[in-house]
Amino acid sequence: MLSGCKSRIHDEDFSRAIQLHIQTLGKRYFSADDIVQLLDQPEIKKQYNLKKAPHEHTVQRWLKFMEYRYGPGKKGMYIDGHEREDVVEYRQKVFLPWWYLIEPQMMKWLGDGTVVPPLLIKFPLEKHIVWLTHDESTFYAHDQRKLGWINSSEKAETVRK
């Protein structure tokens, strides 16, 4: 137990319980509030003789003491997966043959913005196709949490698309 004005985080059992909880969260980033919620559980309060859950700022100080830092994680290599064997096979055997089949029906644009409509020989059986795309980097821009508490010893993580 504690003596004097020593912080609870110096209690090995207490800090080990927090470390274990962080591991069970199973996510790269976590918030100080995740720890506050743990310590606000009645059985945890009873086990560590807590009258109330600590304030989020207190937990932030504890995390710094435990060598966690708040901010973006270390950036690793970006992995796309477009060269995986199954992806290459799909592209070669399914997507590209289908693309070549419908390409004559596609609207085309020249560099100056001029539209070149397709020559539809079997109209009305054939229809104009306008191929719409999106920039995936924008589409997935906010899918992952970018800031959080991360241990200073943690290595850079590869980011999958």
C-alpha cells in the first residue's frame, strides 16, 4: 500500500493493473478516459481503496510516468496489397476483361475537358457509361484515430489500406 504523499502509480500492483488493461484494449491508441473508466468500476475502486475515480489529468500524468506519450504514433511503411497473388489474379482474369468489354461504351474526356461520346453501334441496346471514381486517400481520411497515448518503446506500425 501507499505511505505518505506517494502517488498511486508507484504501487506496482496498481500500475500493473493499468498496463494489463491497456493491453486488453487491443487498440494501438487509447485515451486517458479509457483508464478513468477502468478505475471507476466498483470492484476496482474496492480493490485499490479508491473513493472515486481519478481525474483524467491525473491519469495523463500517470501515463507520462509510465513512459506513454500523447500524439501521433510512429509512422511505418504503407502497405497497399495490390500485389497479393489473389488480387493480381482477380485483376487479370476478371476486372481487366470486363473493362475491355465495356470500354467502347465509355465516355472519354480530352485534356482540355472536351467530351468524346462513344460511338454506339447497337443503340439503344448499348448505353453510354460514365466511369466515376474517387480519391481513396480522401475517402479513408478519417477512418483511423491518429492521436492517442502510445508507449514510447512501441515500434512503427505498417498501415494497411
